[in-house]
Amino acid sequence: MRFLVDECTGPAVAEWLRKQGHEVFSVYDEGRGLDDETIIQKALAENWILITNDKDFGEKIYREGRSHRGVILLRLDVERATAKLEVLRRLLQDYGDQLPDQFVVVAATKVRFAHR
């Protein structure tokens, strides 16, 4: 799969995804400082699934009706890289084939596919 990892999500997530064999664009490593508008346009145009902790992307998708190729919004109480990696591991294992073109909210113990 192709993932665009937002800067706030961090480089550890991008590195882990690469080790799992996924194609990754890391904003932290390759585009630091890109604004949300540029990120959402890049993800759509280049067919990336966006992984982020930033709720602003939910606003862009639902309030503004923006198109996307998939968004994974991490809503974790603990923001450590190990917590992010664990929920992503479970998400990919249990729902990997369902992620393209979906807006998915992931908490420590729950996964919710949001519908417009």
C-alpha cells in the first residue's frame, strides 16, 4: 500500500511501514512544513492513504467535502510511537484490504469507518 505519513504522526511510523513493505512518503522526512492543503492535495493526486493525528483533516473531508484516497486518523490518549505502531499493526492486520478510499478513526481499542 501507499501511505503518506503526516509530520505530526512522526518518522517512526513511516520507518515501520517501510519495513513492512509499504511505499511511504513521510512529511517529517521529505516535506517538513507542508501545510494541510498541500498534504491533502498530494495524497489525492498521488494516490496515498494519509495517516495523521491532526483532526483538521476530518474538517476538510466532512465540512468541506474534500475528496481523498483514504485517511487514517489516529485518536490515541498516548501519543508514543509504540502506541501508534501497535494500533496500526492491528489495523493493517484486521482491515488492511478495506482502507483505500475510507476515512478511518482509530483509537486504542476501537476502529470506526466514518461515512459521509
